[in-house]
Amino acid sequence: MSPPPLISVIGATGTGKSQLAVELALAFNGEIINADAMQMYRGLPIITNKITEEEMKGVPHHLLGFLDTKDAWKVNQFVVEAEQKIKEIRSRNKLPIIVGGTTYYVQSLLFPHSLSSVPESDSQPIINDKELSTRYPILDSDPETLYATLQQVDPLMASRWHPNDHRKIRRSLTIYYTTGRRASDIYADQAASAASSTALTASPYNNLIFWVHTATEPLRQRLDARVDKMLVNGMRSEIVEMKSVYDAAVNNGEKLDVEHGIWQSIGFKEFLKWDCYSTTDEGSPNTETEIGTQQNENEQQALREMKTATRQYAKTQIRWIRTKFWRLLKQPEDGSEKRLFVVDSADAKRYEENVVRPAVDITKRFLASKDLPDPETLSPLAKEALTFSTDVDISKRRDLWGVRKCDVCDVVTTNQVEWEKHVANNRHKKRVQGKKKMEEVREFLRKRELELERKRSEAETAIDVVVPPEVVENERRV
């Protein structure tokens, strides 16, 4: 007997996932379970891009805005809560719909054994961050010390992470100290076990998955415009609110890691770095006038960095879908990949035509157990996206790991694929050419200076041997 159906909507930030989930819920009597890690926190609707009450159109949403800002939330907690919500929704004879851009949350729910994790010993209770800091003070060291320590205890994992990736470096060290084993060894054992097991791709659900996708350039433009709109809609006040909570915690001696929880949301770190919105001694935000010219300049720089971070995050989300999620669906060769449909959301004016209608039609056929169309036939973008990716899953290719620095561009890469992409980049090539020309100019100037020095030396020597005029006159008279 086939398990009950589960609809999932995935995709990069800004592609219109939430809207499609709502339309499907309205069409098929569904309820929605949020799978966006940042949107699980209370408040801050602008900076986390939460769906509004109006946009929900009366559809119940679960796991949305229920966590306190100081709470840390992990994938295993999400899976437990989401499974419970799925059961509750089905008990009401409704269709559960998962939606969110934290794709590894969705993957962990649909395929529980697909992601590497560190087994927790029954004899060792879970240790919170405060206890970790007390037991292992090294974990609170500066990034340089953490990276140097990881290079000593687990050089293979150190070669996997960027030296500035404080969160992942700390995680690898935490695994080492709490388990007594290197993270690289644990992951290697899990990979070997998974290679001989079909459990990796086993799912407890009858899945239908929609990937809401937008081509690179229109998505870039949309994301940049969204950041500008967020500022207009009141993002300043939310950042000031977060900063107040952050400062209060720090003043109370609490340690807040901006790489975890709500603090890692795109926007806060960028504005915190540039200290855009200072406060008065009483703790209230300064007025626009008081912020002054420098603060305005800082805000513009923070906005630029926020846009860059948002675009990079979208690329990371798409890369995860292509190299992990999509490959996982293809792995069992049982047709699972035929349950992933790409809908093109590039044209906002044709969203109903290009996204909603095809998704509704496919879902209708899926729920009626009818044959589904070939996913590659939905659109040119679908065919392009579903052509089996040549992208490499770096996490499984240890032979490609290794940190390298380009001194020309001041860029650090963590694997061979990144390095090859970097050196093939036009910007890198131009800088290399520019450096070469600069070196040629320097060499020319050096040689010219040597030549001038030689001529000056010869001139000085010539002056030294010149016979005084009076001597010449005396010799002439004689």
C-alpha cells in the first residue's frame, strides 16, 4: 500500500514558493508546514521575508513564527515537529504541504537517512552551548586559533572549510571533543555504510515535489529590488530591535553566536558589522538627522553587502538542490526523479500561467494516481534544470578538498572545483594580466633607473679626470 501523499515546494529565496504553496492548499484542501529556518522565529517579518496574513488567504500555516530569538533550532528538531504536524493535518483529512528554502530541512524530512549526522551516545546527554564553553574553552577562541586547532586534530576537515567559516570549523572541533573521534572519520564510516544500503533514499512519504525556479539574471534583479523594498518597508526598525536584544544579552554576560539561530539571518550581520543604527545613552534609536552622513554611508555599504549575501545564498540553495537533492532522487533508479517538477517563476506577470496552473494540474493527476507528464517537458528552464548536473557533490569528494589562496585576487577557495572556476573567471584573468603588465612596468622602470644610474656614474667619472683649464694653458705656452 502506498503511503499517504505529501506535497513539497522548494527553491531559492525570492522565487515565489510561498505563493504556490498557498494556491495548492486552496485547490486541494491543504495546510502548510513552514520549512524555512529563519521564518520559524517570532517577529521580524521583514528581515525574514515571512508570508503576511493577507498572502496566507486563510490557509493554516504551521511552524511559522513560534521560536524565541534566543532559541537555537536544529534540523532533527524540525523533523520531529514536522512529522507530528503532518499526522495532525492528515487527521483532519487535509493535505499537508511543506514549503521552504532550507532544503536540507526538507531533505531530512523526506529522506531521513540521507544526511550525515553525528550519533549521540545514550550515555552522553546532549550538551548545550553554555556547557560546551565551560568544558571546552578552546571552542570560544578566535577564528584563527580554532582553525589552527582543527588543522592539528583533524587536518582533513580543516582542508574542507574556509578559514573564515567559524561555524563549521567550531562544529568539527565540537564533534572531536565530545565524541573523541575526528569528524572526518565519522563521516567516512557513514558514507561507507550508506553506499551499501538502500535506506539512504527510502522515504516514508508518497512524494510530489515542486521546484520553483528562476533564471540567474531575473532572480538577481528581483533579489536586489527586494532588499531595497525591505528597507522602505521598515527593516531599519527590525534591525534596531534585534540590536537591542543583542546588546542586552551581551551586557548581561551572555554569549550570542551570530552564526546560529535568528542572528545568522541575512541583513542583521551586515548592519551589525557597519554599526548602522546607533542608539542614544537611553537606548532609543537616533533620529535620521542624528545618524549623520557617516551612518548613511555605512547603511548603503551594509545594503550592498546584504544584496551580495542574498544572491550568494540563492546560489547556495540552487546548488544544494542540483548536487544533493536532485542526485538523491535519481540514485535509486526507480523513477523517483519523475516526481520533481520545475516551474518557471521568472515572469511575475505570468505566474498564474507558468507556475500555478501546471502545478495544480500535476497535483490533481498525482492525487488521482494518474500518469504524470515528463518533468523535462514543462518548459525550457525545466529541461535545463533537470539535465543531470555535472556539478560535483564536494562533500563526497575528499580528493578535491584543499584550501588555496589566490594572492592576485585575495580569494580563498576550499576545493579544486572552486579553484578551477576562479582561475577561469574573467575577473581573475584580467587581474592576472594587470599584475603582469604592472610587473613589466616595474621591470622597465627598474632597468631605466639602472641605466640612469650608470650614466650618472660615468658622468661623475668623466668629471673626475677633466684637466683644469690653467694646466692646459701652461702646457700650451711651454
